[in-house]
Amino acid sequence: MQFKSTHECGWELLLDIKSFIADRVSLMESSEIREILELTEGKNVISLAGGLPDPNYFPVDEMAEIASEIIKEYGSRALQYSVTRGLREFRTEIVKFMERSGTPGERPYNIIVTSGSQQALNLLAQILVNPGEIVIVEKPTYLAAINVFKAVGARFEGVPVDNEGMKVDELEEKLKALKADGKRAKIVYTVPTAQNPSGVSMSNERRERLLELAEEYDFLIIEDDPYSHFMFEDVDFKRLRSKDKYRVIYTSTFSKILAPGLRLGWVAAHPDIIDALETAKQNADLHTPTFNQLIATEALKRGVVDKHIPKVKEAYKRKRDVMLEALEQHMSGMATWTKPVGGLFIFVYLDENIDTKEMLPQALSAGVAYVPGSAFYIDGSGRNTMRLNFSYPSEEEIKSAIERLAKVVKEYSDK
Ligand code: PMP
């Protein structure tokens, strides 16, 4: 092999390695949030950017006990390969968990276990969307969902959200217009409850209408639901999946209700969808780690998850209130923001002239990080918005971060 000098390691390969990379990689985008998290690592920056659970609440002792019992009692099984769909007893526990939390009527054959719900979205994009097909998403929507649909060549249409979630009347207009144009949307992707990034939840009326539209215009709905366990007010949002087991593909995750490091999620869907997902998952990773599935099965059986959720919910409710109060105190008149009834995020709308992406370096220098809102819009709009996370920072950090942020916004606006 021939080398020429001057690469970062002192050599430049004459071989053009990049030319070997497949064209589809150009459709893949790395997450802006991960990049911001990297920028803040090890620095004195309070990060409101991620979507991390508060690690102080991880049920470490219970998990240590369960993990050691599993390795002692089922060691050889826990360390062995297992079926692609997920362990039968885990899927059975997931069915019971769904029933307890408002989605009865599932069966283990309706369920596939995935490596986080991120993998669920990735596999769903692969099995459902041909290049050029239309996926409708909320504006704003979950960034990593945009990225997985983009990677399979989806075309996007966006429907704005307000305080009652996706504006379903605008969705209807969009569907009508597409039909008149001889086109069809195949998928509507929604995070109906405590949405990431906006924090808003879709009203039950709109949910009903969305399901009717799915019939009328013949599309499937992906209901991405990581946050419905963290509702802080007395609200009763009906899961779309609880109303329609044909058109609604439901995905959720253990990341927020137990621990994200386990990488455990699942899909509940029509068996034909589950079969296709199983084939795609075989290609992706054969199966989700057996050991982790056994741990979560036990955590469900012993009530660790059910006991964990109310504790975390209490903590996040307090943190949400602290953030709302701090925003009121420091940013009234400068911005408006959502008042989420659940979840992990508050979305802030600043003056139209403010570009939050441009402002970010100033914020980082002032010791606070957020995600510029435009990352969550398929059309690059939302430049004056930002997403703030309240689950990870402490209450003191939240207060101080909002104070710093308000100063940054003032300085930026006065320029
Ligand atoms: N969907 C949404 C809306 C999310 O907010 C997240 C996590 N941030 C995911 C999916 C992926 O979660 P995980 O892969 O950890 O299950």
C-alpha cells in the first residue's frame, strides 16, 4: 500500500476511502443534540439540551439484586442467543404492563421487543416506506424520527401543533390537497402525549378525528409514546392504539420508566407488521440482549417499574414547576413557552428576529445549553424556538440556567 504524508496521523492514504461509502449515507444525518451534548461535555455548562432521565432516581439497588440473581439462576440462558421477537415471558409482561396503563387487548404475538424505541422507528421506516413515499409529521417533531425516515428516502409533509397537539383540521386539508394531486400519505407519525420537543399533548377529540382520517384517507399511524407515564396533571389521554389495533402501530420504551442504558423498547402492532419487523430486526441485530430482557422481565414482575414511575413523576413535576416559575420570573415579556402537562420538555418561542442556532455559542459561553428548535422542523422553520429539558438538571441548576439564558437572550437582542 502506498502512503503520502499529511493526514491527521501524519500520513495521507492515496486510497480514497470515502469513495467506498454507499450513496445512502448522504441521506443519513447525525443528531444535532448529540453534537451539542459533546460540546458541553466536561465543561461548566448546565445542559438543558439532552433528554436524559435523572440518574439519581435509577433503581440501582433493586437492579443490582435482580441482575445478580438472574446471572446466578439463569446464567447460561441469560448469556445465550435468543429469539428475534423477544423472550416470550418478557412480551407477556409487556402485554400486562400495557393493560395496566390503559391499553388492554394486546397479545404477545402483537409485540416485538426492540433495542430501544429508536430501533423500532428505524425498522418501521425500513419496512413501511419506499423512497419517495410521503410521511406526515408534526411541526415540530422528534428529531431522530425525521432522521430515520429521511434515511429511507421519505418525502415529508408537516402539520403544526398547538396546545392541543397536532392540528388535525390542517392535517385534513393537507390530505385533501394531496388526494386532489393524485398523491397519498402512507404514514402519519405522531408523539401524541407530552410530545418531544414541544411538550404538548393531543386532545382526545383530535385523537378521535385522526383515527377517522386514517380510515378515510387510508394511512397508518405510528404512535410513539415514551412519555405517557409522566403526566403531572389529572388528564386522561386515550392512547390511539387502545382505539384501533389495525391502523395504529404503537411503540414505547423502558428508557424513561426504568433505564435507557438497557436499550429496551417494543412495538405493538398488527401481526403482519410484527412479522416484517422480525425479518428486518434479524438483519439488524438478531435480537435484543437476552440478559437485559430477563432483567426487565423481573423488574416488571417484582413491581420495580410500577414503584419507580410515581417517584420519578413526582420529581419531574417539581422540576417542571421550577422551570416554569424561573421562565416566568426571568423571561416574561421576552418569550412565550408551552406549559406541558407531562413529559420532559418545555418549548420556548422567542422574538421572530432571534436565531437560536446563531445564539447558541453565546449561551454555551454563558454556561447554558439548549437545542435550537429548527432541528425539530422538517422545513427548517422554527429558527426562533428552543427546546429545554427539565428532567436531567437539578432544581438549582434549572433556576440558574434560566437566569443565564434570559441574560443571553437580552444581550443577543440588544446587539
Ligand atoms: N421517540 C421519542 C419521541 C423520544 O423522545 C425518544 C428518546 N429521546 C425515543 C423515541 C427513543 O428512545 P429509546 O431509543 O431510548 O427508547
